Amino acid sequence: MEQRTLTYFGNTSQERVERALTDLQNAKGVLLIDDEDRENEGDLIYSAQHIRQEDMALMIRHCSGVVCLCLTDHKAD
């Protein structure tokens, strides 16, 4: 990805991470992409406490259809 594309989200990696965290806290989704030298793929991430039915439908219909949820052992029990 070209650097000028990333600067839309912040000038430094720290700014981009802080913006992503703020967006997650404000019930927005975040696209997390890896390096072009790796799989060159992305994950659409939402906060479980804020996700809406429309967000889940988007992930199922327009992404891979696989939805993952991270839970602590305590919450899983």
C-alpha cells in the first residue's frame, strides 16, 4: 500500500493505531491489514460490545463469511 494512502488515517503508525482504537470505542469498524510481504490480506474488526446486526451481516455477506470472536477463559465458561 502506498504511504499516501495510509496518511489519510494518520501520519505515523502510532497515530493510526490510536485512531483505530478510538473508532472501535465509538462503535466503528476497523480494517487491519498486514504487510504486502506476508499474506497481504486484511481483517475487518468490530468491538463485540458495539457491533450491530448490519455490521455482522456485512462481514458474512461481503467478507469470507467466517466470523471469529475472542473470549477470555472466564467469559467462555
